Amino acid sequence: MRRIKTDILILGSGGAGLFAALHAHQADPGLSITLAVKGLLGKCGCTRMVQGGYNVALAPGDSVERHFMDTIEGGKWLPDQDLAWTLVSVAVERIRELENELGCFFDRNPDGTIHQKAFAGQTFDRTVHKGDLTGIEIINRLAEQVWARGMARLEEHRAIDFIRNRSGDALAGVLMMDMRSGEFMFVQAKAVLLATGGGPTMYKYHTPSGDKTCDGLAMALRAGLTLRDMEMVQFHPTGLLAGPGTRMTGTVLEEGLRGSGGYLLNGSKDRFMGNYDAKGERATRDIVSRAIYAEMREGRTTPNGGVYISMGHLGPERVRKEFKGMVERCADCGFDLAGGLVEVVPTAHYMMGGVVFRADCTTELPGLFVAGEDSGGVHGANRLGGNGVANSTVFGGIAGDIMPGWVRRNGSFHEPNAVTVEKAVAGATAPLRGPPGDLEAIRNKLYEVMWDDVGIIRDAASLRRADGALDVLEERLDATGVGSADLAFNLTWHDWLNLKNLLLVSKAIRASAVARDDSRGAHYRSDFHEVGDLDRSRYTCVNWRDGRFETTARPVEFTRVKPGETLLKQAAAA
């Protein structure tokens, strides 16, 4: 097996991975830094798909304290408060870096200040953006800077598993596969950053691209790491509903549409959000998603089974100017966003849960760092729109700052546990030895199980059904081969590996949902309506051990503010 050595290995090339690479290179240009990505650098990942923007407290009247309180209250008092404070405070520094050092162009007000628009769940218009194509602007500038520095790249390489050292007390590197040949390789690294992103594509309607299959989270589970908040899967309320047979269904129509005054209408073309929340269409994503789902269950739906979003009352010209990208996307699918009605449906969008980590991005496994959507604890039970790309860039930059110093002090090349490597290779090549089967049928059944039983609304009965159904699906997958000797770009093989990871993470979501017997944010139990005692808030942790999941509940530490208190009065007094 081919072996590569690198001081720092970064898995993923979204906002977290690219920021980490740039900061690590700046901290110590002498270190070897390698970026590994499942697709092509700058062309894949979820940061590039960000439409809405980047939350940051810049304008007069806003403050990091206000942004912090919105984040904590939006997360239903489950976020790690030190992580949330790091997010909102460092975001101010990071947005200046994006503009002044990396060359991002964000929309401006007539007086030259950065324009910030309204996003749901926030008490201030603080979302920085470039039209509705913010992610493309950020990723293009980041990728240009990475290319200019000539860092090593492993494009079209997928990570298979983390490999510990022979004694099991540190990370030796990552087993990877060159997708262009099907050959395995071991990348030995002193430090590894997990920044592959989440991607809840196990649901019938989902926003991420199909190559996002929770690979990093599955690897973390198999490596014995603790994950938290995995029951918290965010559904974006307005995914495009373009009908069956098109991957455009599920793609996001961003929060700014509702933030700017868009209406949600049921199949009878009646506004309904006022029946569910006083904030109407500008309620948090979990509330709006449940309201839409309730309308769907009552049969008040559009022809394709969703609801409508209406923007025409704001003026078609304004809509075309402010939301150019989405107007064009909807037009491609036969909808007139500027002047007509567009069918939408809640769509699985973001994993609030992830690997337990510290504010310096270290984890319980020495040598492994994490940033972005693979990490857990920043958002708690609900992520505010606009906090996602802020999370990736803030913590990606921090990881890049910390890793070089950690490597100098603690880093060394560890020899991998050969038995673990052999086991990982055997697991990944298992489908090459089996008869071909219908992977599409397994995928579609997974969509159905997760949407119906572990989706927007759950209860004990649905979660029990899902338990058995997911076990059956994994048995079907394990009995299904890919039937091809050609390993180069063997997409069927990669579909199998993707499904294997999705099934493991789906089971983690289900196990965590069973363990939480209250309703918080994105996790809604119809058999446990109550939010529970905020003062005694606990978050759910899950581990994969000996072929089964173990869940524990840990108390939230209110390090900065307690339920019923606010930092705003303290900030005003200061």
C-alpha cells in the first residue's frame, strides 16, 4: 500500500478546510500541508452552495452580546456557551479578513458600509451577503489563495477510516482511496483536521449534493469518538419542490426570502404561519418547518404535496434584483419566483450534531482536530440561518492557527495499527466480493424511513419502527455487491460506501432521538411536547461501541448566561 507523509492533513475543502489551510500555512510556511477532498477543490462541498450569507455583529445598534443571545435562545439553551461566544466574537474579525485580505466583495449600502439583511430567528439584520450567491464568492477567493500557495492536494480521494497508532492512544493517519484508480493509500500525518461537513442526505428531501454522505461523522463513530446533539437535524423550511425525477427538488430557497417579507401559503393559497407563531414567516427554521409539515399532514398542499412561497407582493423587479440566483434557478424549473408562486417543502439541511470538541478545535483523540459541520456543540438544538458559514470560517481559521503549534510541541509520525488498516480495507472492499443488487431501492427505502419516522416530528412508535427498518436495510446492503472488477471511478462501489456511512449516522440520529424525551428546537417528539426545565438542560452524547450505540446525557454548563438572564443588560451597563 502506498504511503504519504504530511505534517498536517486536512479532510475537506469547504470554508473550514480552506481557512485552516491558509491559517496553518501563514503560521508556519515550513510545514507540509495536504488537502484531501472527495471531489475537486473549490468545486464541491456545502460552503459553495451557501446562498444567504454570514451572520456578524457590525452595524450600530447590534453587538456580539446580542448575536450571542440570539444564538443561545435559537439553540434552546443547548449550545456550548464558550463555543457560541467564540463564534460570534471571532466572526467580526473573520469578516474583515474575508474582505480585506482575501478579496471577497460583499454587498454595500449607499454610504459604503456593508449591507446586512434580515434572517429568521434573529433580533437584528446582521447577515452579510453577496446577493444570494455568497458561498460562491467566499469559496472562490479561498481556493484562489490556496492554489497560489502551492499546497499539496489529493483531489478525488475519499477518506475511509481514521487509523490509530499501535498503542491506540493517538492518531497515526487516515486510510484513503484514490477514486481515480480504486487504490488504497495511507496518509501518515502528525495532525489531521476533520472538515468534511455533515450532509443529511439520508432524508427524502435534502439540500446537500449527493456526494455529501456524513463520511466524517461515520469515521468518527467507528474510531470511538463521542458525538453530541445528533438528534438535532435541521430542516430548512423552503426547499424547492420541483416534482419527482429531478435533483433540483430539495435545493434551498434561502432564508432571505422570508426575511425580506415573503409569504408562505398553503394549497388553498392562505397564509398560515400566523396560526403557529407570532413571528410568522420569520420564526426560526424548526418552527416554520413543523408548521409546513402540519399543513402537509392535514392535506392543505400544493399539487406536488408542499406549500407555496409568494414574493410578488414585494415587487417583481425588487425580487429579481435582490435574489437573482434563485429567480433564475426557479425559472429553470418552470416557476416564477419574482411574480408567481413557487412550491416548497421542508428539506434536510444541516447537522447541528457532531464530534465533541474544544474551542481550540482539539478532540479527545490526540492529533485529531475538527471544525465546521463535523463538530458539535456550537448551535445546540437549532442553527440560525447565517451562522453556518460563520461557524466554518471561524473554527477553520482557529484550527489552522492551533495545529502548527501543536505539531511543533506534540506532533510526531506514529506507526499505524496494521490490524486496523487491514480491517478497514476489508470492510471497504466487501461489496467487491458479493453479487450485484439494487442499491437504488435501498437508498429510496432509507429516504422513506428517515423522512417518515426520524424526521420533522417523531415519537416512540416511529423511532421503534425505524430501529428495525434500519437494521434490515443494513443487512440488505451487506448482502449486496457491486459486481465490477474495474475499480477506477467505480460509482456503484462509492454508492455502496456512501450508503454504509449514511446508515451508521442514521442509526446515531435515531438512538439520540430515543434518548431525548423532550422537545427542543429541531428535535420534536409528539409524545413529549414539553421543552423541559431549561435550568437543567442536558445534551445527548452517543458512542458506537461493540456494534451498538451507547447514549448518555450531560448537563449544559451555563458559563456566561443562565436561562432567564441576558447579556444585553450587562453590555448596556458596560
